[in-house]
Amino acid sequence: MADIPLSPPSAGGAARRLLPAPALCGFLLLLALVFSVSYAAGSAAGPVAPGMHGTGSTGSSGGSGGSDGGGGGMDDMPGMGHGSGE
């Protein structure tokens, strides 16, 4: 006995196959919501360490932390001559 479809295939079936699963859409929506809430909470809390500056700052920062203002920081350590044969 041959399988005979009872109704002709509709155009809605092809569009339904192209759409992602509803669970995937819900997960992506929840993920976007969690990231939005965490970003808003971080913005409201402010900087974690107000005295810290990014690596893009120029000049000497007279603050603590052993920063030399040049961005290297490793040149002042003993034995770090970068291959100078010390």
C-alpha cells in the first residue's frame, strides 16, 4: 500500500521549517534579557576601583600599584633584562 497524502502540501510548511524552534527563540530572548540586566546593574554600581586607569592613559599616574606610566611594569623587576645577558 502506498502512502498517499490526504491533503496537498501547503506553503506554510516550508516557512515553518525555516524558522528556529520556539525554545531557541525563548532562550535567546532570555539571554538578551540577562545581559541587559547585568549591564544596567554594572552601570548603576559604577567602577570597581575608581583609582585604576586603563592601559591607554599617557603620562605618569602618581598613584599606587607600582605603575611606571609607560605601560611595561616588568622593566623594574630584577633579572628582567630582555636578553641583555645579565
